[in-house]
Amino acid sequence: MRTRYIGGFIILIALLVFWGGLPLAGQVVAKKPVGPIYLLKLKASINPITQEYLSSNITKAQREGASLIIIQLDTPGGLLSSMKEIIDSMLASSVPVVVWIAPTGAWAASAGTFITMASDVAVMAQGTTIGAAHPVSIGGGVPGAPASEPSPSAPSQTGSVSAENPISQKIVNFSATYVRSLAEQKRKDPRAAAWAEQAVRRSVVLTANEALKMGVVDLLADNLAELRQKLNGYRTKDGRVINIENASLEEINMSWREQLLNYLADPNLTYILLLIGIYGLIYEFFSPGVGFGFAVGGISLLLAFMGLSVLPINLVGLGLILFGALLMVLDAFTPSHGVLTTMGVVSLLGGSFTLFNLPDSTIQLSIWNVVATVGTVTALSVFIIGKALLAQRRRPVTGLEGLVGAQGTVKQRLDPIGFILVNGEHWKAQTPEGQRLEAGRSVRVERVEGNKLIVQPADQE
């Protein structure tokens, strides 16, 4: 009997548990909420500002439980050190990261190729390109390599990469191995890994359709709606399934500070602002009061310093630019017959071409920009110096010296000292040889002695 009660009690418990696990009629089972999709748009070079924008928002997406991160990419490349920071953030992300090269006409060149290879899902729009990742400079230190080794991921001295240069060859080998390892890890296709290596070694480029056939990218999508449709339910190479059916879209744009610094990350703009600032303050120094030169020069110089804080610079180059400007200023006070200006131009050119340590030719300081800017500055300096020399040769027009050569009228008889009227003013005057000149006689000022004017009759040679 006791066994029967115990058995019945167990059955009753099982029924209650089973019944409690089933939804009642008409009851809706609550689904687990899907996190938002973070959309990050990058249409700029890869620099410390864009790196901060991407890395910080990748971290934020993980913290706030996002379901997916989409990076819409359109970049000519940039600083390899910033690229490395972005890739590290992507690889460490627990949220799947999609790199979408879009819209039509966009490209993922140089550092953009590395970032695409590091994504969980790589997507391209029709009419876009990827590739040309060959390093173009030498110097620095390779991450993870001995300190004496050159680095493709650090800002370095500008210069062409030559296959015959052993240092350059080391950079190429390291970059090719790095991008190949990214492709093997994320694309998991031997063809993609082989192509990624050739993108570094030979700067090869693929269109969207070619990239899809070779496994370099996983999907093609021309707009955001098509991209979301193809990504929903997609299984990444590491086995994760993307579920974004009901996910909201949060587009996160750069802040005004990031946008400003990103514009100033253009070395050509920063260079022009730097020279405008320097010569604006020089102009203000030679002008009385505080005015236009101080305002324009001060603002330009501050903006230039903001750009210089973002870009990798060579302090020797900056010093040469400042020294060149100083030489041009000194030429206005020193009779060097243009020698100081010539040396200033040479110093400006040398400083301009060595100012930035940029490893990517897509964001280099333009040679034509340097030539045009230095040429304009030189022309202005020559004009100002010419005006200064002309002013030095011109006879004085103010004070006692300015009266030499002027004509006047005797007001009080000169015997030999008296007073004359010159330019509406009475002056003490004297004849040079004790001559006597009556009032009303016209005279000409010959020279100044002390506080007296030495005059002679105007009709006398």
C-alpha cells in the first residue's frame, strides 16, 4: 500500500512539472531579445582617429550586447600601425564583425585589404575593388619581431620598396605572411590565402565578382537591405550563426571632434595650415596692433598642431621649415642680396619633404602641393623684401630729414639766422655763408644741422 502511494505521488509530481513546462492555450512564449546591429561607416584613410572610432565602437558593441557589427569600408589605405590596432580589436571581438566594401565605386586598398581579410564575413558591392596592399616604405619595428627588424605596421620613412633592398624585402615578407595568416584564419580558403599574399607582393587587385569566385569575400550585396537579408541565418567560418531577423539598426557616426581630426589627418591640409600659421604670425609681427594676421595665423597654426598630433612627424623636418621661414625674415633686415632667401627656400623644401613619416603612398604629402606652397611663400617674401629695400633707398618724408629739398618762404629776415615757412610750419633757418635774405624771398632747404635748416635762395643753383 505504501509503495502504491509513493508511486502515485511520483507520477503526480512528474505531471505537474510537465504541465508547468507547457504554455497555456493562447500563451505566447517570449523570445530572447536580439541585440542591435552596429553600423560603422568609414570613408577615409586609416589613421589614429579612424582607428579610435572603429576600435572604441567595437568595444561598445560588445559591452551593450550587439548582435552584429557592420563596417562599411571605403579606404585608400593608411598607417599600418593604426590598421594593426583595428585588426586586433576585430579579432578580439565576441560579436561577429562584417566588413562591407560599399557603395559602388568604393575600394579597400592597402591597409583596407588587411582589415577585410580579418573580418568574420567579408562582403563587397558590385563595382568595388580590393587589393594593392604592397608596402611602400621602410623603417620602424615589426610587431612581434626583434627590435632591430623594420616594421610594416609602424610609421616609417617614406621611400620606394625595392626587391633588391634586404630591409624592404623583410617588410614585404612580413606583411605577406601576416595577411596570409589572416586569410587562412578567417577565409579558410587556400585560394584566398594565396591571393592575399600576392596582393602584398605584387599589388594585384580584384573586382567584386572575381573576389567572390576566389573565396576572398563571402557574399555580394549592393545595399543594406540585401546585406541584412543575406546575413540573417548565415553561418560564419567559425560556426557561429548570425541571427538579425528582428534586430534594430544603430548607425554610429564620427563625433564632431573625430571628424575634425580626421580632416586634419590629411598631410596636405595640415602642411598648408602650418605655413599659413607661420607666415600669418610673421606678418602680424611686422604690422602694428593685433589684426588679421594674428587671427588667421593663430587659428591656422592651432589647427595645424592638431593635425601634427595625429600624423607621425619628423621633428627635424619641422625644424627645417621653421628655420627656413626665419631665414626669409632675416633677409628683410640683412643686405644679403637674396642669399638668405635662397637658403630659406632650400630649408623649406628639405623640411617639407621630410616632415611626415607616412608609409602609404595614398596619403603622402603631394609634391605639387609642396612646390606650389613654397613657391607662393617665396614670391611673397621676395615682394616684401623688395618693398623693404625700396623703402630704405627712399629719402625720409617725416621729421627734419623729410624737409631736405623742400621749398619755403622767408618770414623773418635771415641775417644770417631767421625763420622760414615750410609746409605750413615755421622753422629756424640759416644761410650757409652769412648771406642776408629779406622776408618774402623763396628758399630751398639744403640740409639739417641740429635743430636748424640750412637754406639758400631757390633761384640759386
